[in-house]
Amino acid sequence: MELTVQVAANVPVQPITEYLQNELLLPRKVRHFLRTRRNVLVNGVSQPFHTLLQPGDTLQLTFLASDYPEAHILLGNAALVHVLYEDRDILIVNKPVGIKTHPNAPQENETMLNHVAAYLAGQQQAPYVVHRLDQETSGALLFAKNPVVLPILGRLLAEKKVYRTYQAQVVGNVAKKEFVIDAPLGRHRHDRRKRVVDEKNGQSARTHVTVCYHTPHESGLMLQLETGRTHQIRVHLASIQHPIIGDPLYNPHAKSGERLALHAVALDLTHPFTQEKIHVEALPSLF
């Protein structure tokens, strides 16, 4: 695998070895092999690893298959992959309702990871999960197309530089226009599937809410995650007595067969290698 990266304008001047560690997050073993094999070119020329990189410099890195052994993924159905954005490194798809993000058992082949693996098979690439959506949540889902970009996207996610916008339709009239739900989340004591607000032992969780419409019986919300805890939006909305319509876990009045009215409608990030601003919208939206 070959990778070409241009040093971004906002990256400080630093030696090649520090750039590979600090910016590309390459493991020590991989950095060692790149150095001993002389598999890093700077502007087309092999340079010692103490050479200072300048903004605008172009790096060409060559990896061997043994540097990043691929996990075996069963191939699913490529026809179920609806691409919202794709380049050499990143793939964003529109996940349908009812499909899990990734398998929980080796023999599963009906998750989005399996379907994306089938889609990428012709490109001789494999997908890597960057974040997940619940099985009954639809919308924009981000994958890495190579193992080099995966930890970088993970860092952007952790640093809140991947912006995920959700739509939800909830029970009841939410009259307040904008507010933040700040409530730590932990595991449910008696139901492994569920999470609860746990002020004492829970992990911090913040959800920004904007009300788009409201009626006496239903409201439409736009939500942005400041954190990304399991079931965060679902638990937060249920905790303020406005559970999501169709939520089988947190809405006691959900009807059988009714879809969970939660949709990842938009995703925004800056491409870590090209600095391109990426914005996608997963249509159709809920409202």
C-alpha cells in the first residue's frame, strides 16, 4: 500500500520521525520499518528521519502487507451500500434502518461492515469502523478505507472535530427552542442492553438540542453530540420525559413494528490529509 500525504499549513515544523508519530499516529513498529526500508520519500527524495518537514512538503510512504495484517471480514451485499462521500481514504455511507454497524460474531455477514467490505472488494481495500450507529438508527456512517487513516479519524472523533447532526421525533411538546442535556451515563444494573443517567458513576455526556417543530403530541428535534456515549441521545431524551417515537428500549409506549425515529442526517469533518471540508447529508430526512 502506498500513501501520499502533504504536510498541512497548520502543522508545526518537525522531523520526519515526529511527524509520523504525532500527526499520522503510526505505531513504533511501522515507523521503524519505514525507516529501515527507506520507504519514506520527501518531495520524491529519500531523506534521513531527522530531516525537518515544512508545510507543503509531500511525503510518499510505502507499506507492506505485513505492516497491517487485515482482519477477515465476510462479504455482504454491496447493493446495500449507498455512498454519500468517497475518496482514497474515507467512505461515508447512508445506513438503512435495521442493519447493525458491525458483526458481534465471526459468522455474521449482514452488517454494514460486511456490506461495505463487499463494495470495496473490487478496489482491493477493506473497511474499518470509525464510529457506530445503533441497529435501528439510520443515516451517515463513517468508515476508514485503510488502516493508516483509521487512528487519525479516531483522534478527530475524540477531539470533537467530527460533527454529527441527528434528527429525532419525540413524544410530547418540547416548547424550549434550544438547550443542552448534560447528564452522565452508565450501565443499567439489570438490563445489559440499556444505559441510564448515573450522576455518581456515569461517564460525562452532553447533547445539544434545537427544536424544529412541536405540536401538542410530538416534536421534531435537531441534535448534536458533544460526546458519543452508547445510546446517548435515546437516554438523554427519555430522561427529560420526551422519549423518541418508536424506541423499544426507552419509550414504554412504543408501538410494535414502529421504527425508531432517530436519523444521523449530517456529518462534517476536515479531511486529515487534504484539509478538504467534507459535508454530507443523508437523505431522505425524518422531517
